[in-house]
Amino acid sequence: MSDIDLVRDILDTQVLDRAKRPLGKVDGIGLELRDGAPPRVAYLEIEGPTAWARLGARCGRWAAKLASRWQREGHPYRFGWSQVLDLDVDIEIDADAEHSPPFDFERWLRERFVGRLPGGR
Amino acid sequence: MKKLLGISLGIVTSIGGFLDVGSIATSAQAGAAFGYALLWAVFRGTLCVIFLVEMSGRFSIVSGHTITDAMRKRFGFAAFIIPFAATQLVNLLVLASEIGGICVALQLLTGIGFQVWAIPVAGALWLLLWVATFDVVEEGTALLGLVTLCFLVAAFVLGVQPKELAAALVPSLPTQERAHYLYLAVSIIGATIAPYLFLFYSSGAIEDHWDKSYITANRWIATIGMSFGGLISMAVIVVAALALKPAGIRVEDYEQAALMLVPAFGGWGFYLFVASLAIACFGAALELSLASAYSVSQAFGWNWGENLRPRQAARFSSAYTIFIALAALIVATGLNPMKLTLFSMAITAVILPLTAMPFLVLMNDPHYMREHVNSRFSNYVVIFIVLLSALMALVAIPLEIVASK
């Protein structure tokens, strides 16, 4: 891919970790404005409430409140271009899904509910 | 050889998944009330679903995306999420109808009221998804689903009239009960073109790593599998028309529908109907629970997959757990399962454009489909059927509600 269109090719794209496990979606893109130079992509974000905030500020606040139940440190989760390993149908980044902040909800459900039910392991 | 196995499995699966509570309930009512007259609705719905299922397979083969995944990416989260939520809500109603169908089958068999069965049936469904690998479950229910072929046999035993059948493939309007006729027509179309069917199919194509060599196989699976399913739905109409209508039996409840196989098979007919209803609904309920959990996971980028242990995909398995629990609650309230089913199917026809129209945009986007974009003809077929059905449903649902008061 020679030309990358941020909204068409990056926003809302599936992100995978280095073992190709799903990590989340690109929920937001942060730009850095510079004097005398074109803006530059500062970071990409995997963060549920950021996506909900795109529906409206109130929606975002509501989602953030809900997410605070399971979120630990490291939020909002952001990564830069330097971490991107491959960009095709999905974006592969240099991270480990299991031990990263976007998996807080997964871990929370696992510890509280799924793991406690018989056969859940 | 592997491909051939895949094709036959795909066909068996689509038969198993195609005939569900919606098709049985709507077709039984249609045949009993209007004879062959509504066969055109099954015909039209089947034509549309063949196109949609073929497209969904082709889409995943060429683009590497599942449909839900691509819809979010193409249209953005804000535009995607509301139609998505509406579709999931309707899926929930359909799942409740499927669970209701199983419960009614158990009621017919035991005499114990269907509400009582809601929680145990939902529990069994959930447990199967929770502990078994899905391959086994799906193939098992798909094979058992072949019991529904008994409707086809019954249609021939009762002496289907091919000339009248062919004539009924062209739409017509009856002289009386027009509102109910219209309502049944859209319910039949909604039951035939269930959105979960093609969403599920596209997930399967991704999971089984279909590459471009599957493009022809995909076309065959969609065409043969879906036509076969349509044929069985038509057989249900024919059997109801030949067995129930002359006796003046109107199908308001499943008790009346359960009699439709008796003239063809005698006492065994009752048990065949009960088995068909239970198995078809159970297979569809499994598919639907998974299809919804898949969609939610694909919408938010969670790990998903049929053969992951619940602990490896806690969000995915929580999604189907909640979905099944809510559906069980709806059934346990004691709403008439037949009415719930017909309403769910009619609503499906209303919201169909919310899934089908954005999907058509994807199918015509060369960025995703390259040289495999849709032909103009297949666009027109889907647009025509989907929009017309939605319009008809918007007229028919209020009329039916007014009439039933």
C-alpha cells in the first residue's frame, strides 16, 4: 500500500498483537500540530470510551464510567507508528495482547465470572 | 476432496440452519389460511438469500474481512453502531422465538407448559456452547436437521399439484383478509432472509481460511444449500395447504400446526412434527447465539472463535451467555410463541435494509472487492427485494396490530 488514508485504512481497523491475537480496534487517532510543518500522527488509540465518544460527548462519559469498573493502569492505551509491524487487512503491532491494558475487560470477566463457572477453564 | 467435503457440509449446514422456527411457523400459517397463494414469498426470499449468502462468502474470500468488521471500518463507529444494535436486538427476539419453538415441542410431547421449559432449554443450549467444541455440535444438529426432509416427503404423499404450485410463484392478492396476507408475506420473507445467516456464513469463511480457489465452490454452496432450504419451506406451505386448509384448521398455535403431518404419516406424523420443530429450532438457536457473539466480538475487536475455551475468550463467551439468558427471560414471560415468532420475522423484514444496504456498498467498493465487485444484476435483485419487503412490512405490522386488538 503506497498511499495511506487515515480514516479509510487506519481508523476502526482491527489491531493484532505480535502473535496475531486480536487486541482491539483503532478507536481513535491523535495528531500532533506543528508550526510550519504538516500535522503528524502522534499516536493510535485502542480505547472503548474513545469510540463511544465519537457518538457524542455524553455517550463517551457514560462509557468511561462503565469502563472504570474494569480498567487498571495504562489507559488510554496508545501506540505509535514505530510499534506497527504490518499493515494489511489488519494492523499488527509489537505488543502482547494478554498482558496489555486493552485486555482489562477480558481479564475482569475471566476472574469475576467465566473462570468461576464449571467448565469455564 | 477436502473442498468437496466442504461443499457438502456447507449444504447440509445451510439446510440445518435454514429451516427454523420462523419458516415453520410462517409457512404453516400461510398454507392453512391461504393454500398455495403465498409460495411466491418463499420464492422471492430464497432468491434474495441466495444472492446475499453468495456475496457474503465472496466478500470474505476476496477482502479477508468478516462483514461486521468491514462495516465498522468502512462506515466508522458512529454510523455503524446504531443499526448494529438494532440488528442485535431483533436477533434477540428471533433467538427467543427459537427457544420458544423448542419449548413448545416439549410442551406438545409432555403436556407441561412451555414457559416452564424456557430456563432448562436455555441452560442446555448454553452448556453445549460452553463445554463442547462447536464443529461437533454444528455438524451433529445439521445432520439431525435432515429430519425436516419429512415435509418434502409428505408433500408428495399428499399429492402436490405442480401446476397450481407453479402458478403461485407469481405474487397475487386475495379478495379477503388482505392485511393478514400481507403480514404473513413479510414474515415469510423475514424468516427466509435472516441477517444472521449471512453474517454467520462470512465468519465461517474467514475461520476456515477460504482463499480465491473457493469462489466457485462458494457459489454452489449458496445456490444449492439455500434453494434446498427454500424447497423445504415451500413443502411446509404445501403440506399445510393440503392437510389443514380443507379441514378448515387455522393455525393460531403450534397445537394446530402439529397435526399437519398426520394425514401423510398417521400417528407418527405428530412425533415427526415435534422432532422437526425441536431439532430445527435447536440448530438455529445454536447458530444464532454464536452468530451474535461473533458479531459483537468482531464489532469491538475481541478474540472470537468457535473452538476457543470460554476462559480464552471471556468476552465472547459472556456475550452469548447474556444473549441466551435474555432470550430465555422473554420466553418465560409466557408470550404466545407463535405470535412472538411471526412478529420477530416481520420486524426482521423491516430492519433488513439496515444490514443489506451498507453491505451492498461494501460489495461495490473496489477497495475491498477489487475485480470481484458485484454485477449490476445482483445489486438490483437485492435492492428490489429488500426495500420492497421493508416497505410492505412497515404497512403490514400496524395493520396486523390493529386487527388483532
